[in-house]
Amino acid sequence: MKHLTLWTMVCVALLSGCNNSEAKKAQHLASLTCESSREHRTTEELQAIGDACFRGGSYTKSSGKKW
């Protein structure tokens, strides 16, 4: 019985840790703005920065045309 309780506690701790990292990741991506540096960023971070620029109305296509 003690082993089952211990195993359950370990599983709950691991699962709650995973949710925490996902929440931190989402919070980090939401904090990125159009002015955020684009150097050394992951694809997800670059997408979040691009989305922020597009929502802010300052999106520039690679052709140089401003939207």
C-alpha cells in the first residue's frame, strides 16, 4: 500500500511539473513583442514575434511591401 501511495505521489508531481513548463512556455511566447530581438530564437518564438507584429499593424513582407 505504501508503494502505491508513493508511486501515485511521484506521478502527480511529474504531471504537475509538465503542466508548469507548458504554462511558462506559453507565458514566454505571449510576452514577445514586435520589438523583441529575432537573433537566436526558436521557430515558435519567431512565429510569436511575427504574430505580434502583424497584430500591431507593422508587418513588412520580405519583398519590402508594408501591410
